[in-house]
Amino acid sequence: MEDERIDQIVGNKFLKKKSSLGEKERESLCQTEECGIDEWSGATFTLLFFSAGWCPPCEQFLQVLKDFYSEVNIGKKDVEVIYVSSDNSDAEWRETYARMPWLTYPLNSP
């Protein structure tokens, strides 16, 4: 596993919040644009967050993870989180992802 590159494990096609949005808008809107692994290649750690809007424990953990993500990335991006959705529809996925500041996979991606 040491010789494997991170893109061989997690892929190389992601979505991120549109960079033209302000900080407040990124937290409440789900306007996305595609990005690749170069978006976060400098991060020391990559976390996969398996979650869904219909999952109460996931929803409770979301704020804890957001606080951690903000604190640990002050000054330099050390951690990137990738949201792996188990939402049942595009509308649910958009509503859930709108509250997240990190990357995600397109809904129903392999």
C-alpha cells in the first residue's frame, strides 16, 4: 500500500464549492465546480466522511468535524475531507453538502 498514490485509492474527480462564492455563501449554497486531486495534494491527511442528511448521528458529528477542519487548517491545509454521500436523491445530497466546506464526489459516482 505504501507505493500506491492517493488518486489510485480515492480517485481524481471531485466537486468543490465554486471559488467565486464568498465564505458565507459557500456554507449555505450548493453551487459546485469540478476539481482534481491537485486541489488538495499538499494536505498531509485525507479523510473520507461517509454520511447522509437522513442519518441523525452523522448530522450530530458534522459540526464537530467542521470545527476540527477549520482549526487544523489555520495557516496551512493539513487535512482535506471528502464527503461520500449516502443520500437518496440529488436534492438531499445538495441540501446536505451545502453545509460542508470541503470536497465531495458527484452523487452516485462509482
